[in-house]
Amino acid sequence: MTTVFGIDPSQVSATAHALDAEASEVAATAEHLADGVPPAASLPGGRTVAALAEGAGRVAAAVDGEARVVEVVSRDLRTFVEAVDLAEQDAAASLTATTPGGGR
């Protein structure tokens, strides 16, 4: 496949794949943040631990939201590559179907 606007579609696909991996890592981090805080009753200063748990939950939710955004960007990149591939195939088919002299 040729480059489009100086961009090789395989590079875009590779970037989309890397973004999928990043989204998985970020989602896993969100789980660890939320699960890493011990129960408030297990340590002295239960209020501090409860506040820590609430903060970790909020950060985990934000990080999970980031993972979802990364997944959407990855999906959009793949859609872009598919559209470029299809347009290139259609253009090539159109050119090969055209006879010299402009007729079909």
C-alpha cells in the first residue's frame, strides 16, 4: 500500500495496536488502584483509610475513563485505515476499468 498524505497506513495500524495495549495497561492500573486499599477497619485511623479508599476509587474511575478514550482513538484509527484502503482499492479498480480514450 502506498502512503497517503505521507502516512503509511501500516504505521497507523501499528499505532492503533499500541493504543490497544496502552488501554489494557491503563485499565489494569485502574483496577489495582481501587483494589489496593485495605478495608478501613483493618488499620488504625479508619477515617484516613476511608478517605484514601474514596480517593483511590475516584482516581481509578478517571483512569478507567482514560482507557476507554484510548480504545475509541484506536478504533477510529482502524476505521480511518480501512476507509483509506477501500478508497485506494476503488480508485485502482476504477482506473483499470477505464479504457484508453475515456470510455468504459
